[in-house]
Amino acid sequence: MKTLRVLMASAFSVAVGIAASAPAMAQGKEWKEIRIGTEGAYPPFNNLNAKKELEGFEIDYVNDLCAKMKVKCTWVVQDWDGIIPALLSNKYDVIVAGMSATPERQKKVTFTEIYNSSPIHAIGAKSITSTDISPAALKGKAIGAQGSTIHMNYLEAHYKGSTLRPYPTQEEANLDLLNGRVDYLFADGEALDTFLKGKGKDCCKFISEVKRDPAIHGPGVGMAVRPGDKELVAKLNAAIAESKKDGSLDKHAMKWLNAKAIR
């Protein structure tokens, strides 16, 4: 895989022009370089490998989009819980990190067209015999999910009778299930499948698919951009549309997710 230039998120100073000319400048901005924020800790979507190189479905796919747009793209790694604030403070220009375009997030950022829609799964220990994951069935159970995600939001809305445990990263959630500190995990199916094929293959198994709640889960995954960057959204949307038409979106999805991107 081609080595990617990775920058840890850091402060970025913003040049402020004369107020009268700023709107016109913003409207006419020509995007020749785009800084992309990602978590780098959510395989198979985006992940830092042993060589500290970014890899995954979103990395390959967006590098392809950058080639289509004929722009230079620089990746910036940012912890998940600060990923939207860092975008709004101008540390990068777009978020590509498996982020669902939920109604709540749309109050803060503008999303591109959807480029992925993953099933949501619940997994647990191999000793579990029931596939019932209703709130009544899981009352009193410890359920984990990455914090500040649609999965934790869903649990907080529907599983008030369970012990809910948010984690900074999916990897930390996986390790607690592996060590028996939680009974179930809720997350994107492909992310949990990667765990079950790796470290979790001896301890854990798929339990059930989770029924989507549109108000919480949203329509799927998009790229998040600052609300004022309309030209960037249009540029990205055109490239996403081209990737759907020429089959390159599904090519990358089949490689990393073993499924079509939009389901």
C-alpha cells in the first residue's frame, strides 16, 4: 500500500481578510489542497497499521476521490471525541471517519452525499444462547459502545435498564468484551466482524443485527464539512457521484468490507 503522509492534529492559524471582501473570497475559493481529518482507529474503515500508516476502506476510497478531483490531500489523525470541534476550529477541512449524517450532527456541520451504509450488529460471548437483544432481554446486562457515536446514543435512548459503558475507542470496547468486563457490544457490523475474525475469534460471536432508528442512526455515512464551505461540498459530491457511476466506490468497499457500500 502506498505510504500516506499523516499529520497529528495541531493548531492551525486562520488568516482573516477585510470583512467586506471575505464573503466573496469564500464563495470563489478554488480547492487545490484538502486536509482530511480521520480517527485512524476504526478498522476496516480507517486505521493506523503497525507502520503508523493509514489504511482502510475510507483511506483508499478518498485517495481515489482526490485523484478524481485533481487535488492534493493531506490526512490528519484526530481522536474521535474531538473530531467535530477540530473541524470547526479549522484544523482540517473535511471529516472522513465513518461518521453517520445524523440530524443532531447536521446542526453543526454540513454532510456530503452518503457513501456508505453499514449494518449495525450486537456481539457477545460465545456462551450466550439467545439472539434476543431487546431492552427487556438485556435488562441488567453491561453493554459497551464507543462514546459519542450513534451506537451509544441508541443505547442511551433505548436501554435505560442496562449498564452502559462508553469507550474512547472501539479497540478499548473490544478488549473489555474479550476480558469479560461487558456482556455485549453494539457497533458497525464490519468493525465488529474485523474483531471477531481477529482477537475475538475464540471468545465472542455475532448475536443479532440491530434495527436502525432513523432519528438516531441517520441515513448513512457522509463526509462532514464546515457549513460555509459550499464549494468543497459540491466538489466532493461530484466526485462521490462519479465513484458510484464508475464502480470505484464498490470496488474499494468489496476489498475492505466484503460488501457493496450502499445497502
